[in-house]
Amino acid sequence: MGRWENSGQKQKTFCDNEGVSYVQFGYWRTLYLKSRGKNKSRFKRIDLKHSSPPSAGQIQLALPNGVRMVVSAGVGEKELMAVLRCASSC
């Protein structure tokens, strides 16, 4: 699981590249997540570092699956979580 998580690839792409059954990978991933108590979303804490001032109150996100998002800095936590869940499933 660590190799896949560090690869930045979608599950299907990783499985194809590694010659692993996608269905079997999903089974083992489920067991892995349950064993680690991570059956919910995999959000990680981040520290923001600005190399330049934020542009007009916007937050730009680049997700590991290649999706890029720009949201208002004033977006609510619930709305942002919903957008992130949707984007992470792309």
C-alpha cells in the first residue's frame, strides 16, 4: 500500500503497471485501511507556506490524482470537504 500511496497514481493505473489484479488490490486495501483504523477519508494536516501573497483570497490545491482546484479562501469547512471528496474520486 505504501508504494501505491507514494506513487501518486490512481489505483487502476498502479495495478496495471504492477501487474496486480485491481479487484484483489481493492480487497487488500480495504483490509489494510481497516487494520489501521483509516476506513474514512485520508485527509492529512498541512502547513501553509507562502512564497508569494495569496491571489485575491483564493486557495489553490493540487491533488495527488492530478485534479487542480481553486476555491475562495472564505469557503466553509463542510463545503470544502464535500468538494475534496468529490475531486478525490475523479
